[in-house]
Amino acid sequence: MSILRPDLERPRERRPADEPRAGRTQGGGVRPRDGRPGGEPRTERAGGWTGVVRDRVRPGVVRDRVRPGVATPGAGAGAGAVPRGGAFSRALAFVGRTLRREWYGIVVDPLRQLRRRGPAALLLAFVACAGVIFFHAIAQHRTGAIAVRVLGGVQGDLPLWLALLRTPVSLYVPALDLPVWAGITQLFLAFALAELALGRRRTLLIAYASTLAGTLSARVMMAMGPGRWGLGLPPEIGQVLDTGPSAAVVGLFTYLSVVRRAPVVFTLTGGSMVLESIAKPNLAGREHLIAVAAALVLGLLHERGRRRRRAAAGTRDTASA
């Protein structure tokens, strides 16, 4: 008698008293039914069954029948076994979700903002590139080079008030020993993405804070003395010009990667700065690392404040409800 399928019931036949009962042998074992080997689970071919179905052999004796292709607990490698490729599939899905979220946060969302606000949303990017091109052009002449150094040249041996006064202009003074056009491309991308994603005011704040952190760190390292704790610098480093717009570029990329949760951008930015400082240990490499660290701290502080504001808003909504 089938518990789940009434149509499988068959009338019980009378048998002589000396004939063994159906489903049992005289030796006490299970006798094959319907041509099936003894003890083999009965399978359902009609479809629609899921999992294990109970099949009654005789009163008090119940046997399982399993739909083909349906795994049963405890079968194979044991109960609770992880299927092959499960961990790899989960890792692959996690990487895919991360890259997709990063693509939307770093590229798609800024492009939507650009489409909605128009070219005016890239004002800072255009001004930064125009400033770098202007100062690079006039620095090709002797008089112009002197003017650029007076207006935006920041060095470690300058008085602090004068260095702070020149720091905003130093954002547009390129390094003369580096290709300017490659730097302009990075500068435009950094300021454009930051202005579209963060707004004009916060972009200026992060760019200036990153540059200022590098400038002040150079003074601290020179004050420590050469070789002290592996960070000190000799006094002659005070004659070297600061990094210019490159510190602002790496700071903006780092801050964007934190607030938009973009690990690939963060790894590329921070990793390239680490490799630069190892391959060419100079003042610029150290200032770049300081700029990355400053932008990282600012990004983490912003995320912490945003979580607190969300929690406070949720508390107010719960109280008002």
C-alpha cells in the first residue's frame, strides 16, 4: 500500500497458510518484488516527486523509494558534504559582485551625473589641466621658470607660512622631470571622477589636504634627522621641490576607492605608490605614500560619520513611529 499514491494500491490476495508472506522469504530475508533486487529502493518514473518517498511493504515495515537524480542525505561523501566547486563558485560570485559594484560606483554613476549636469560639472578638471599646461608652458623660459618657482614652488626649507601660501598654487605646478601629458591625463581623470562623485567642495578639500599632508610630512622627516627610525631625511632635501599635483591625484583616487568601495582602484593606487617608493626611494615617493594614508584616513572618517548619521536617522524614525 502506497501512502502517497492511492492508485498504486492492489487488492490483497489470499494465500495458503504454508505459503510465505509477500515480500519475505522463508529464510527471513526480503524477497524481490516486481523483478527488483531485494532491498533496492523503488523509484518513481512519473515525475513530480521530490526527495524521498515512503513505500509500505507490509504493516510495520516501511521502505524508501527515491526519485532518480535526487540526492538523499548521507549519500555519497556523507551528510553535509560540500559539493565540488562550491567554494570556488562562491568566490567567483563574490569577485563578480565586487567588480560590478565598483564599475557602477566609479564609472557608471559619474557618467550619469555628467549626462544629467552637463560639461559644467567638470569645471575643476578643466581648470586643473589648464593650470598645469599654463605653468608648464611658461616654465620653458628662464624668466617663466623663476616666476613659477616664486608662485608655486614649495620646498622644505621655506618658512611655514610661505609654504602654506604657495601650496594651493603648487597643485598646478608639474614636475619638470616627468612627461607632462601623461600627468595631465591622470589629473583630468582624478578631478573629473571626484567632482562628479563627491562634489566640487569636497574634491578641493581632499586634493588640498593630500598635498598639504605630503608637504608637512617632509618637514617632519627633516626635523627627525637623517636615518632616524628609517624615516628621517638629511637637511639638503629641503632644496627639493614638492610633488605638485601628483599628491592630489593619488589622494583623490584613494578617497574615491574608500567611499565608493572600490578595492581594485585602491590596490592599483596604493600598490603603485609602494612600488614607486621601493624602486626610486626619494622625497616624492614618501610624499605620495603620506598622501595615500591621509586620504585613506579621511575616507574612513567619512564612512564612519555616514554610518552614525544613518543610525541616528533610523532611531528617529523608530521613535516617531
